[in-house]
Amino acid sequence: MLSSLSVVLALAVGAFLSGCTGIPRSGPDPRAVEANATVKAFATTGNKAGIDYALVDINHNVLAHLPKSAMPSLSTGFGVGGAAPPPLTLGVGDVVQVSVFEAQSGGLFIPADAGARPGNYITLPNQTIGRDGMLSVPYANKVRAAGRPVDAVELDIAERLANRAIEPQVVISTVASRSMGASVLGDVKQAKKIELSPAGERIVDVISEAGGLSVPAGEATVSLQRRGRNVTVAYRTLSDRPQENIYVHPGDTIFVGRNRRTFLAFGLTGESGRFDFEDSDLSLGEALAKAGGLIDDKAEPRSVLLYRAADRDLLRDIGVDVSRFKGREVPVIFRANLRDPAAFFAVQQFPMQDKDVLYVSTADSVELVKFLTILNSVTASTRDIASSHDAWRD
């Protein structure tokens, strides 16, 4: 029996020393995470895992590059910056009114006996610019209007009438603009098509004209679609960065959506689950606090892990070799060592992103307690068997 007990103890100790793979735990072992990283920043290269990822320690070098991470931008995405309002032109479907003024009666449109008229002008019936983009004006024939500013079309018509009318002047008034509009859709109180004015409307202006947001501002996103290009930013970006509140162009589509920003917390945090950012941005330190912090007697503060798909340019700036990864985004595990006092400053500067996964590993001492518990259970069972055997022999 003593020989059998020795064998059991030897097997148990061997299992513990080989990595304690048989002992239950709430997630991956910190050593396994490091050993299986395809690329490590400031560490040695290990073996491949099922999904290639990079392991990056959070330190001052990483924090220095984080502000450079690519953020969606309307001003740079559409190359407009702080440009002036877009020039408005006539377009197909616009309904216009053409008035022709002459210097005196007796000309082409004003008869000689029209002295009692209130003014020397004539207003032509309203007409719609056709699919050919042309306007029809008596004695001026067809005049191209679509895609041209109003003043250019007025001058063109006046020049064509100059040989017939007396010092003609032309005024074109837009009765209904069907080409110079932008659509506002999605989570607004009244989705509609907004007619743009020569003064220029910015994105916030047209959203306000559509009744404003119907979702919390902190969760609202704004997508601008223009000429086949689509850029999405957070609604708060328009107020935090005024240069992003760009002018709306004719034909633009503004879609307001809702993005419930969340992160997941697992492992030895005070509370596991999905947590909302709500109306504020979060740092890694604030996210840990929101999840209840670390469980003092079980968590491993040296191994606070944050799982994220990061932009490859950001990782290249940090110094990570991204040549072995395909695609724009690279799976990354950022690691914070909270046994280092300076790390508490770092986690307060490290920004969380939507859909991040936070994991706090189990401390090795807890694994040892689990092992000793199992070992005690095995030895107790062996003693019980030995006692039963001795009692049976007696």
C-alpha cells in the first residue's frame, strides 16, 4: 500500500510540474499565452497557435504611439478639411423660373406701348430642367443648365438675346431644387431629404433639420456616403473635433446609426460579463474598475490581458514584426503588469475600444492550492482504501 501511495504521489507531482493542465482554471495560463504568441514585442518568438497573434507589453513606448492609431475622419476622408460651402449648380429635375429684363420698352419682349407697365420685364412659365440638362428660352433656343451655376446660365441667356432685346438682363429663380439636396436617414426623428442653400449646411445642421437624434448621442454614429465612398465616425466626434463637421454636398447621404459600445471581462475580475461604455470613453484602468477590479486572493496582477484586433501600421510603429500577418488588422494581446507601480499610470492612459476582451489570469498560488486540494483528496482516498484493506485482513 505504501508503494501504491508513493506511485500516486509521484504521478500527481509530475502532473503539477508539467503545467497543471489537469487542474481547472477560468482561462488560459499566462505562460501558455506567452509561449504561443507568433510575434512578441520585447520578448522572444514562440510557437504558433491556432490563430496567429502578437503579444505586446503595455509600456511608455506603446502609449506614445497609440494616439497615432488610425481614426476615421470625414475631413481627411473626403479631402475637404475646412473648405467653403460647395458651389450649388442647377441640375436635372430642378424647377426654375426665368425672367428677362430690358432697358426700355419697344424691345424684344416689352412692346412700345407698355409705358404703364410696372417694370420692363417678362417672366416665362416655370419649367423643369429635362434629362438632357437643357432649358428652353424663346429666341435663345436650348441653353445647357445642368451642372452649371445659376449666374453662368443667366449670362449665357443674356448674351444670346443681346442682338434682339434692348440691353437684356436675365434672372433665374429656383422654384424647386430636386438635384441640390442631401438625404438624412437612420436614427433621426424625421428622416427626409434636405434642400441645400447657397449658405451651406454642415452635417450637424442637416441632422438638426431632420429633427435631431433619436438615440443617445454617446452611442450615435454618422456615416457619410459620397460618390461611392463611405466614412463613419462617432457623432460626438463632430462636436469634439469641429473640423469633422464638414459641409454637406449635393447628393450626399447621411446615415445616423447606433453603436452600443461594449467590452467583455472574463477571468479573475470582480464581475464577469459584458459592460457598456455608456456615454463616456474608458481607459483600461476604468474598465478594470467597472468590472469590479481584480480578486485579491486569486488574480494574477502581472497578467492583465486585453484582446484586440489592432491596425498593422500602429503595431509597426511600436516595433512589432507584422510581416507574418495578412490583412489590415492583426490579432493582438496587450499585457499589463500591475505589480509594477508605474503600470497603474499606464492603464489610465491606455484607451479601450469597442468589443475589446479583458481577461485577468489566475495566480500561480491559486493553482498550487488547487493542486494541493486534489493531492489531499487523492491521498485521503488512498488512506481510506488502505484502512479498509487492513480492516478486511483483520
